[in-house]
Amino acid sequence: MAESKKIILTGDRPTGKLHVGHYVGSLRQRVELQNSGEYDEIYIMIADAQALTDNADNPEKVRQNIIEVALDYLSCGLDPAKSTLFIQSQVPELTEMSFYYMNLVTVSRLQRNPTVKNEIKLRNFEASIPVGFFTYPISQAADITAFQATTVPVGDDQLPMIEQTREIVRSFNHIYDEVLTEPEALIPQNESCRRLPGIDGNAKMSKSLANCIYLSDTPEDVRKKIMSMFTDPNHIRVSDPGRVEGNPVFTYLDAFCRREHFEKFWPEYQNLDELKAHYMRGGLGDVKVKKFLNEVMQAELEPIRERRRIYEKDIPEVYRILQEGSIRAEKKAAVTLARMKAAMKINYFDDQELIAAQALKYGEE
Ligand code: ATP
Ligand code: MG
């Protein structure tokens, strides 16, 4: 393939602060991959141009949330010395690539994308969908391929986007030349992390659904949200047997709790299996389980909040990090675009052979 390095590209839309779904679905893994030292290059993108595809009338929202997402990144442990943090709109090569990729994708193929279908419904775009929103999977292919990414750590709602990208890569390489790298999605091994439900029990925690626990929520907000969480609606009395499947309190425990949390906060149980067994048997109340979940989540979130407070004191520095990252990202994207244009034979002025051949054709004597 075109690139033998191991390269990561992933990102988030600046449509709000990041929540614990982002954290377990992608962010936590990114930090682990970053610190594993196994990757040659890591690009983390704040997808402002993509956010504008369904927020065209609200650019201020996107603008305000760039710093929020950047602060969330840094507070989770993404390190600008190891990962390039950048803003999508500051890399114009991405737009140019998207324009050429549009020739390789059909309208019906885009219409089949289940995630886009879902999001169209969610945004009431059925009657009239903005072209930019409809084609965002193509622009996402540009984001990934511009950096020759081999690995894209994401939640499972993004799998159709990665598949679309792979098809574009195959098509491009087949028609023009082997320039682009086929990426692989990296979804969390833990199934509960692939699509964390909302606190309301909705299948996905999402900024657009207002059912989130944010990484930057205060301890008190987190506690209140956990105590108000949807559980098993048939678990009315403590003595009733409860269900753990589809019960978001247990899904969150699956995603967050480790053995040492039991030792520390609830030594009556050895592990989550024991706790689940008791809940299913009956005799264990929701409030107790929620209190434990609160301890577990506060323990995970406190170091993140602490780092956030430090970065919040130096906002100009955060913008500087993003600017530096954007410059670095553009350099890389420009190399890929130049290779693409050469393969597509739209590099007229660099091609001395072409100029000479045309001259010959017109018989310069
Ligand atoms: P929006 O509603 O604006 O689309 P979002 O909450 O879906 O926002 P995105 O910025 O679209 O967030 O997603 C960024 C990344 O986080 C993607 O990799 C996505 O798969 C992952 N992600 C988002 N929500 C969840 C979730 N509830 N569980 C696991 N991963 C998630
Ligand atoms: Mg989304």
C-alpha cells in the first residue's frame, strides 16, 4: 500500500462539549494508543466544517465549541507533543479532495448509509436535506485519506463511514493509481463502550439528544444525573428481580468499573458479575447501585476535571496548539493531494512530458 507507517486519524464535531460516550467510545482509546508509542503519526481533528453541514445557520455554536472540544482533548490526556490536534476548516486540501471523491460515489450509495439515514430523521431533514450534510461521508473519507490513516478509533455508529471510505480508496486506487491507504476502524473491545446509551435510556448518548453526562460536568451535576438515570422500569420494589440487559446503569458499570473499584467502594462484592447476579435475583435497590456508579465515575472523571482546570487558565496557549497542529496537518494533506493530482493527471504544469508532447503534436519546428 501507499504508506507503511501506522497512522491514526479521528475526530469530533464541535457541536457541544464532549461527553462520557465520546470518552469510552473513542477518546480513552486514543489516549492509550497515543501512549503505546506504536503509532508513527496521530491526527486528531475538530470537525468544524462537518458541524456546519447541519448547523449552517448557527456558526457561533460551532465557533464556541472548538475551544470546549480542545479543552476536553487535553484534559483527557491527548498530548500535543505526541498527537497533532487540528481544525478541519484550516486544511483546505480536504475540501478539494472531497470534490474529486464525489465522482466516485453514487447518490443511491449515500442514501443506503444507515447512520446518515438515522441522522436525517433525527434532524427532520427528510423533506429537504442540505447537500453538504448528505455528502458528509465523502468529506469524512477525505479527512481520513488525506493523512493516509491506517487506523480510525471510533464508536460503532461510524462503521458505515469507514466502509464508505474504504470503497472510495479502492475505487481511486483502481482507476488512477495506488495512492491512498485503506483504513481500518478500531472500535472498543468492550461492547458497552461502542455505543453508550443516554441517561434517559435512549440507545445513544448524543449531544443532539440532551441525554449526556459531560466530561466537564461538576461532581454535583454528575451525581444528580446518575441518580435520575433510567433503569429497569419493572424493578419497582427492592425485592423484585431486576434486568441488567438494556439497563443503562449496568451498561455504564460495564464501561467504567474495574475490579479495584469494588475493593475501594463496595467490598461486599468481588466483581461486576456478582453484583449483577444479586440484582437479577432481587433484593438489591437501584439507589445503592447508582451510588456505586457515582463513586466509580467520579473517580474516573476527577483527574480529567483537574487537568481541564489547568488548561482553562491558558486559553491562548490552547489556540496556539490548534494553530500549530493545523499547519502541520495541512503540510501532510498537501503531500497526499499532490500525489492524487498527479495520479489523476491534473498536474499540468508539473508535467514536462505533457508539455513536450503537446508541443510536438503541434509541430514546433
Ligand atoms: P452529534 O450529535 O453532533 O453528532 P455526537 O455526540 O454523535 O454528536 P460526534 O462528534 O458525532 O458526537 O462523535 C464523535 C466520536 O464519538 C465518534 O467516534 C463517535 O462514534 C463517538 N461517539 C459519539 N457518541 C457515542 C456514544 N454514545 N458511545 C460511544 N461512542 C460515541
Ligand atoms: Mg454524531
